[in-house]
Amino acid sequence: MKSILCSALFLILICESSLFAQDLASRDTVDRNKYNLSQFGHETVDFLIKPTKWDGTDWLKLGVMSGATFLAMQADNPIRNAVLRDNGRYFYSVPIEGARMYGELYSPVVFFVGFAAHSLIANDMSTRKIAYEIGQASLYTGAIVLTLKSIIGRARPHDNEGRATYHSFTLTGDDYHSLPGGHTATAFVISTVLSRNVEPTWLKILVYLPAVITPISRVYQDWHWTSDNFLGGAIGYFVATWVVDMHEQKESRIHVSSLFPLTISIALN
């Protein structure tokens, strides 16, 4: 817990100092939003009804994500077998344990409190925005992940029941809540929000480092299959991206105007 607090504080300090590099358009967007409970309520309703308004691009993303998860399942056993041959030499190493803690349920709370405290002390709407988006995206992602875990009911690898064992609609216990990976989903929520709110480019890349190590940690500690983490990471990334896009009013540069025949347009400017 102490290490995640130190890591979170380090990232918060770096991100706060880098916010001054944001362009004026981004600052204007921050000023247009209040980031309060009223806004959260309206945006939550929008989030819940969003699937009814999906276009071809959204359905294509869902299809690709589902197909890629299925393909990743074919590698679950080989990857687990390779990891087990290591005999857990680095089970409690700093990178493995640190990445695990980065994806724990308390991690977004730590970041939320840190950025919210800075916002109150410095009267800074930029850090208020980050705190709000981390909290908002974490709640949405958590709801999706927990619902899918209970419905799918996939066995965890350490139970040694195989990658294709499912006990659907398991509401209690944790043994059949493997898919999707919650830690990886949480990690990608935090890193995606931070990456979207900071400059320069090298820092945008750097804040993804713990999110990339988190799924490695979960597979190494035998809590998840590789495919669990792929789906969890995708959910965390897309939900966080949707949240930030909503506040910055950015349209996707890739648009699918037709599925049959497949027609894709890409904005170049």
C-alpha cells in the first residue's frame, strides 16, 4: 500500500506540472465543464443509453474486441505453461507487486483524492477534471467488469480447471470471476485518463508503463488468463477514452459509414 501511495504521488506531481503545457483549446474545454454531481448524473444517463445510439464504428469496435479476445484465448494455456516454468521467482518483486497494486480497487481512489485535493488547494480546474474523469471512468468500468464477471463465470487459472470452464451467473465468491480482468481494466482507466490530460508526448507514453505491466503481473501471479487481461484492458481504455472525449467534445477520426459493404473514412486533419 505504501508503494502505491508513493507511486501515485509521483505521477500526480508529474502530471500536475505538465498540465501547464496543454493548449488553449483544451483549457477552454476544462472551463466549460463544472465536473460536479449534476454533470455526473446527466453523463451517466448518456452512458447508459449510448449503446442504443451506436453506429457502425461502435459495432465494429465491439466485434474486433470480441474476436481478438477469442483469438487470445487460444494462447492462454501456452502462455500460462511458460510462466509456470519460471517457478514464481519474481512473484513478490517490485514490478510485479507494484503493477498488481496499480490495478487494485483502491488505486483510482488514491488518484482521485490526490488530484481532487490539489484542485481544492490550488483552485485548479485541470486537476479537478482529472480527478473527475478517473472517478467517473472507474465507476463505469467497474460496473461493466463486475457484470460481465458474474454473467460469464470463467474459472481462474490457479483453480486448475482449464481455460474453458465456465459457471455462468456466479454472483458470489471469486473463483469464477476471471473474465474480464478487473485489475487491468482499472490500470488502463487511470493511465488513459492521465495520458489524455498531459503533455509532452513522452509523458503520455510513460504513464502507460504501469498499465502495460499490470496484465503481465496478473498472468505471472496466476490470477488471470491472458485473454482476461486483453478484454479488461480494452474495456478500461475505451470507457476512459469515451469519458475524456465527451468532455473535450472530440469526434473519432475513424468513422464507419457502412458495414455491408464495409466503408471506412479517416480524417487526416
